[in-house]
Amino acid sequence: MVMSGHAHPLRLEVHQLNDLIGVLGRQGFTVIGPVVQEGALMYAEIQSAGDLPVGWMETQSGGHYRLERRADQAHFACTVGPSSVKRFLHPPRATLFQARRTPDGMDFHAPADPPPRYAFLGLRACELAAVAIQDTVFLKQEYQDSIYAARREAALLIAAECSIRAADTCFCTSMQTGPQVRENFDLCLTEVLDDAQHYFLLRSGSSAGEQIMRELDAPSAAEAEQEVARERVNAVAAGIQKTMDTDGIQELMYRHYESSQWDEVATRCLSCTNCTMVCPTCFCTTVEDITDLNGESAERVRRWDSCFTLDFTYANGANIRSSGAARYRQWISHKLGTWYEQFDTSGCVGCGRCITWCPVGIDITEEVARLRRQTALPSGGDHER
């Protein structure tokens, strides 16, 4: 964990979170943070620190998510829910262009509204890693995605390190994405809470973050306070139990392309698309053309899709991946294998969302472990004994 930034870290008292939110508002940002909504942790607009999930935590496991009350007033004890920043930077539905009939023909135009200025407060290290991956997908290829680019340029990323706890489904340490926040952030909060004290360390990761820090009336954090924050985050990292062995994982995916494991997992997989909808890096979309009833206007809309939907690979009268086994294999082998070839990175950040929100509790880490056990079987053996 690197505590240094563009400016010396500040110590914020609990009530000063509202000062930070106030500065963001005065700079024209809509502040998006974690809130308790419909029985889960969601990202939504917040007006004050009181909107945060103060005193809440969650229990997560395969196919299970429940919020619970804590005995303290921790602001960031909840880890992640089904919502992610992807929903705001790569929205589920976006209009690509509109057309309207005119006396001279058809007028085509793209929406010209300015992108929203979001300040995302409370992002975890794994979520920052997911944003970096989406940056690679949408901004660093031959063609840029203009919708994502505009929203990303206008966004401010404020992290909250996992200094209180991690969820049982977290495996960010295996993916080297957390729980320490090291890069791709403008500001970072580290919550320190025990029986004797409750405060936040705030450090900058960009010139924009440094400018915001200069507007806060808060003292510099003492070295001892920074050391306490380091110890809290390191303790959370040491307590993460779920793991994924990523050594040679590309080759593992390729070697088991014809594994019988895909047929077995297909007997459990519902092809419901939950894993791809909650994943902070999945980016598949489809397009639809919509016309009004009188034929005067039309628009082309892009919306989220999934490699688990049957129609996603429909082409020339047939579905290329018609079986559930083929669709699950595509998802996991792309995420952990061919994603490296396309984008020079894994497509997984270890947030555990796909495990929690799978209705039948399929665990990506367990599926990788099963493939590795198959590799260890005697020659010719493909099934687990």
C-alpha cells in the first residue's frame, strides 16, 4: 500500500466527509456513492455522508447476499453489491443516433447532450482495476467508444480502501487488484475505526484530487496515523481466504477447450446472464433500431447484451454457441484466457460479484481449480474421480 500521493495525506474527521461532498458539489459534480437500496448495496446519487451505508455490512456467498447491521458506525464496511461504475460510464442503454423525416429527406444526428460529471465516492481497489480494464477496451484500441470516452473524461474517481473487512467472495489478492489502492484514482479514503478512534485518511492520486484536497480545512496526517491505516488494509488482505491460481491460466483455458467440465457446469448454469450483468468489466452489447408508429422518426439504440443469451451469436440462420456448455466455456475462457490476447490483461478483477449473484452459486475460482485437478489426472483422464 502506497500512502504517498501528489500531496501529503490529510486526516479527516467523520463529519468532514460532508465537507468533501460539498467541495465536489461546488465544482459541478454529481456525487455517486454506495447506498442501501432494495436490500443491497447500490450506487446512486448522494447528497451527504448520511446517505452512505453507515453501520451496515453484508454477508456474501454463492447465490447469497444479505445486508446486516453492525454494532459500530463504519461508513465503508460493505464491500460491493450488484451495481458498479460500469452502469454510469458504459450505460445499459444509449442512443447512438436519431433520424427524423424532413421535407428534404431524412435528418440524421447523434445526441449532443454534454456528458454528466460524476464524482464516484467509495470505489474499491478492484473496481478501479475494472475501470482501467474498460479504459483499455474502449479507449486504447484502434477505435474509441465516444460515449464511454466522454463520460470517462468527465469523471472523478474517489476510492475507499478495504480497511474494515473483505467479503467471503473476494479474491482480489489473487488477481493483484486489491485491497490496497495503488493507481487509477483521483482521491483515496482509508477508514480507521476502533473503540478509541474513528477518522479517515485522504490522499491524492492526481492533480485534480490534489486541488480538491487544497479546499479542505483538515490537518496533515501524522506518520503514525498513516501506519495505522497501512496496518488495517494489510490485515484485510491477509484475511482474504478465497483464491484463484492464475499461474499459466491462459494455457489452462486453451488446454481444456474440449473438457467434459463444460457439460457438467451446463447442468447447473441457467444462462440467466447475471454474472455478466454484475461483472464490472463485461462489455458485450447489441443494437436495436426503433421507429415511431407514424414513421416520422427513428433511433438506433445500443443496450447491454451477454454471451449467455442464445441470440448473441445468431448469424446466417444459426446460433454459433447453441448449448449452455459452449456459452459458459466462452465466458470463462474469454475472461481468463483470450482477454489477455485482446487487451493484455485478465478480464477478472476478483470482486466476486459473479459468484454472489449466480442463482445456483457457480464459483469461478472453483471451476478454475477443477480444471487444474483435471490437468493433474493421469493421461487420458478428463473426469474428476
